[in-house]
Amino acid sequence: MPRPLLWLLIAAPTVLLIAFFTQFLMEDDSQQVRRGAVRTSGEAQIGGPFELIDQTGTPVTHETYSGKLMLIYFGYTYCPDACPFSLQIMAAAMDQLSADERARIQPILISFDPERDTVEQMARYVSSPAFPDGLVGLTGTEEQIAAAARAYRVVYQRAEDAGSGDYLMDHSSFIYLMDGDGVFVDVFRPGADPVEVATRLQDFLEENPG
């Protein structure tokens, strides 16, 4: 059964995303933008070590996934639109790959809402059939998450709802592609075309057969 894509539920990028994107581009004047992804000709200062906990309660680090490409998205399970939409883009892209290609890629969701995104909540969320097969959900302490977010230049901020007492998280919404050594390869913008994401993944896998 085809995975649902919530194409019509996503609003235009917010000012927060624009601010993040501007900050990202400041790193290298030679960066080039194309539809679906932001690619750099220099070495981008994105990514780094992290220490978190997966949806089974097991402590993990960036080295846990050594040897595999990582597709990393920062979000939270109570997100009403951007997060599930981005994860469905990731799923739609990976559905276009062969089984051998998919086996070389680890999709990852890192939560920046540890107050609600417990290990149990992450386990329920990442098991959704709408998301990539094998999606790993990572959470941790506020300090651990903040360190990972800084490494990936992720912007997020709690937004209280005075009426309900509940809250949402304002955040940037990019999918990061890291190589088997945890080195930055590419980043896909909000609303990226799954076909272009899949093509980029296949191109990298072909260029790096090992």
C-alpha cells in the first residue's frame, strides 16, 4: 500500500527557517543552491559526535552507525506537520532504492523535545508505516540534545500556547546526509522532491561503492 504523503498540509517555510538557511550559507561563499538540496563545494562545518539514547533504551553515539550513510532529521513526535512530512519524504525517497542500497543507509530522527519524547514514545513513533523502514529514534538529556543540535546547526525553540498550557517547537527542518565516517555530504531543504533525494543517494552510493 503506498505511503501517504501529506503534501497539502505543509505551510510555506517560516522566518525561522529562512534565518537558519542564511546562517548555513554564511559558512562558505562558494556554496551552490539547487532544487531539493543544498550542496557545498567546500567543507561544511556540519555534524559531529553525539551521545544519545535510541528507542530501545540503548546508549548510542555517532560511531554506532559507522560505515553507513546517515539520513538525519531533527524534530519531535508531537510535531503537527513539518516533521511527519519530512520523514515521509525520506521514506518516499528510500522506497525508490534497491534493497541493497537501502541496506547501506540508516535513517535517524533526533528529538529536541526530551520532556515528551521518552524512549517509549520514540519507539511508538518511529514504528509508523508512513516513515522509513528501520527508522531509528534518538532522544536524551537536554544537554545531550543541545550538543547534537549545535553540531548540526539546528535551530529550535519552545513555543508556549498560553490558551492550552501546551507547547509546540519552532524549528528548522532539514534532512542531513552524512557519509559512513560521519562527514557531511548534503542537506535537503524542507519540501524536497523525493525523486531528487533518491537520485542524490544513488549517485553517492555509486561514487562510493565501498
